[in-house]
Amino acid sequence: MVNAIDTQALCEQLAQALLARGEMLATAESCTGGLIAAACTDLSGSSNWFERGFVSYSNAAKTELLGVDAALVAQHGAVSEVVARAMAFGAVRHSQARVSVAVTGVAGPTGGTPDKPVGLVWFGFQVDGLLTSEQKRFPGDRAAVRAATVRHALQRLLELLA
């Protein structure tokens, strides 16, 4: 379960940062299934800085909703740097937002492989027109991986906006 107090504080800080810049956020989520968007919209007044969230759990959804090239998914897999970056780019391209975060990973307990173990998450961010990405590996069960992913996404967005 996502730690509500930590997450609320991060969302409040994120709201202040986006409002100060006059910018909106869009999320593109796979392994978190909308938890980042839910955390953001739990905050009253979020419509002033949160534009929309895409839950693109399936490969087809990544292509249809975000414009991720199916060939990229076929070549690199959904849990990859190129797909996370394409998701972040697509979230901005298919919204009115100028800032995005994308997450794709293996929350478990099934689905892990030696190359892509349970807990592996790729993050994509677009801020100021610049795409960045990073990989993290979180310990724990499905709930712990998803909660850690939400917290990291919010924390990293704050750093990139600073």
C-alpha cells in the first residue's frame, strides 16, 4: 500500500512546483495501474495542475493511447528504457500537459525473468521538452513495488522541476 502521508506531502510539493511554473502534468502508467494519477488527484484543487492520466497496461494500449511504436515494444519489451521514454513523450503529445512521468515495470509476483526481474521499473520523464529516463529495482511484494514506484516518480519529478 502506498504510504498516504508521504505521498500526499510529495503531491502537495509537486502541485506547488507545477503551479509556480504554470504547467500541467500527465501520467502514463503501466505497472502502477493509475496509482500515480490517483495520488495526484486525491489532492483538492489538482485540476489546476493535473491534466490527465493514461493507464496503458497492455502493449496495445501503449500503442493506441500514447503512440508508442509497436516495433519498439516487440524489439525491446514493454519494460524497457525506450518504451518508458516513448510513453513519457506520448503523454505530452496526446495531452495539454507539458510535463509527464511514465512508468513500466514488473510488479510481480509473476512475470519476472533473469533480465527483467520482479521489482524492475523503468521511468520516463518529460520536463521542459527534455526526455530523461532511469531504471530502479525495488524490493518487496507487488504492493511494495508499486508504492515505491509512485513515491520515486513523484520525488524525481520534483527534482526535475526544481
